[in-house]
Amino acid sequence: MKLPESSPKPRLIQMLQWIFNPLKLMKTSAKAYGECFSLQLTGNIPIVLFSNPQAIQEIFTAPLEQIDAKASANLLKSLLGENSLILLSGTSHQRQRRLLTPPFHGDRMKAYGEIITHITYEVISSWKIGEPFSIRDSMQEISLKVILQAVFGLHEGERFTKLQRLLRSVVDLSGSPLRASFTFFRALQVDWGNWSPWGKFLLQKQQIDELLYSEIQERRDSPDATRSDILSLMMSARDVNGEQMTDVELRDELMTLLIAGHETTASALTWALYWIHHLPEVREKLLTELDNVNENTDWNEVSRLPYLTGVCQETLRIYPIIMLTIPRIVKTPIEIMGYEFQPGTLLTGSIYLTHHREDLYPEPQQFKPERFLERQYSQYEYLPFGGGNRTCIGMAFAMFEMKLVLATVLSQMDLALVDNYQVKPTRRGITLSPSGGKWLIATGQRQKVKSPVGV
């Protein structure tokens, strides 16, 4: 049996590289050690990264008695809470996942479609022709309003306004590699009030908690069977023993949905709009497909458009928003592709490295939506939402939102990149995001006869 090679660099150097240039760290490590190697990214415990689909399949399909998930980021636990679906494992995770699954499937999508397109129209109506703007800010506004309305049924009022401001602020606290440092170093997690990032984070988290618990209490006091937002569905859900979620469980899952449900989608939409306007042939193919859609077509049909789907898939392939799958911790000795691992070892799939394998994705640095029209990829070869029993529960919702926002924006506005503006991948908290700045400009309203979203 063999063990994976480890980087000889000191742990502090590895951590700093992981914070400030994670893609370079993964690429240089893969070049030096191959498709399995060990890095020190989580305290004293090394984490083993795989980019081979077979290895990822073995990890995802191993029985829970042998291997289980372990999300280790202290910030995640502090922000989302111990009952977050992301942080649970074993039977607790299975129970919570069953309770949360119904709102994200079936007929609910139709109702979400109306919310998504309405909010998108509302936001893009404020864009000024000929004036460069931050597309990231606009996409974050859209995705945050969408998730607030889908989760709470809120679209106005004091609580909506406060939650919108606080959620955006708490996410922006780790909005650059430097500001994200306190996520990874416990020594920086010191409460010096508003003078310190951690102190500001704790204060804002407390303010968000007060708003969430107030909303939960109001729903408990005045139940309304006609409501169909996600919180209402969560509160009415029962597990196999007939028990409902506690207030703390509801709070933790609400926080998970609100943070994960808007931040990642905002980054993905920003990347998509960059690639669409960086590559004129992609934009033209996409506009041709959208223009050929009947104006009475419903949102579900729009979401099934092949080239639009390919653009979204390729966006999430080339720079996956989450770079690693949720780590799995070994519970009993296990062999993965000839490597032997003892209990306590952390194993993860490198989503980025897997998505850049030449044997799977020829010319992996090139943005080519056509590759998804020409080939079907397995869940171990293409995994922007993780995989196995830890696949992101909001995957269908996120893809649906991406497609409708893009279809709405492109059908309404002509956009262009600001000349010579370099957009690069950069760390934003635990995610990979396009660099900021005002690099997109609205050149005019699009002259068209049809609307691809039935408006």
C-alpha cells in the first residue's frame, strides 16, 4: 500500500498560498505529485486532494460506517450554526436533508420563476446606458432578493430591508483574500468590537439572529396554511417520528439557505456574463437561441434550452465557485485507488482540478459550452455542486435561477466589456469569485420582437 505525497512547504506557507492563490497551489501540487496529494489547509490535520473521477466515486459511495462528511471551517460553524445541513453528518444529516428537500423540486419551481424574472427586471431597470457598473453588485442584489422572497415570502418591509443589508455586509466581511484571512486563522478570530473583523462579524450575526428568530416566532404564533415560501414548508415538515424542526434548527437552515443561496449564485452569474461578453461567438449563439423562443414559452422550457444550459454548465466548470468537495473523514481503515488511509484522515475531491483534466475536458482553459452538448459527464467528472449524499440541496434551484436571470438580462439589454479590463478569479470567503470592479457597460436596450421569458 502507498501513501499520497505531501508538499514539503511549511504549513503557514501552504495556508497563505491557499488563501491568496488557491488555483496556483492546486495546479503546482498536481504537476509535482499527480492526481492525489496531501496539503495542510485545516489546522494540524493534512487533507488529501483527489482529481481522479474513480477516486472521487469511491469516496462518495463509501459506506457511512467507513467515511463521513466533516466540514471543518470554524467560520461556517460560527455563522451557519451546528445544525446547518452543511455541517451535519450521519443520521442527523439524513433527517435534515429529507426535511429540506421538498421545497426545491417539482411545482415549486414555477412559482420561483415568476419571482426570479420580476426581480431581475426590477434591478436591471436601474442600469444607466453608457455608464460602467459593477455587475457583481447587481447580481448579488438579484440573488439576495430572490432568496429572501423564496425563503420568507418577503419582498418589502423593515425586516426585509434589515436582513438584506446585514446579509450582504456579513458576506462582504470576507470579500477579498486579505479579509478572508480571519476565516482560516483562529488567532485572528478575536472580538475587539467593531474595530476587528471578527467583532464586527459577531455583532452582525447577532442582529441577523434576532431578525430570524422574530420571523420564526411570528410564524409560530400566527400559522398561515396558505403560505408556500420555504420557511413555511420547513415549519410544516415532519420527520419519520412526526417531529418538526426546532427553532434553532430552523434558524441554522435559514442561515445556510440565505448565505449559500445568494452568494454562490451571484458569483456564478457574474462569471457567466463575463464569458458571454468576452467571447462574441458565445454571445451570438446564445442570443440566437433566445430569439428563437416563442414569447409564450414558460420558464421551465426556457431552463431546458440546450446552449443556455451549456453556458451555465461551462461557467461552473472552468472556475467552480466551490473549489473542493466537503471533506470526508475516515472512520475505519479504507483503500482508495491503491492508497491506504487510517481513521482521522481527511479526504476531498478537488473540483477545480477534476474540471481541468485534459482527458475529460480537452483545452480545459478554453470556455466551450459546446462540450456539454457533445458529451454527457458523470457525477464524478463534473461536480460543481459537490456529490454523493452531500450534493448541494439547492442545485436545481441555482441552475434554474442562473438560466432565467441570464435569459432576462440578455433579452432586455445590450452589454459590453469595458476595454482592457482584466477579470481574474479571486478568493471571496471560501468561494472562488471573479475580481471586482466596474467592468461591464450597458450600451442600450435590446431591440427585439420576442421575449424568451413570457413577459
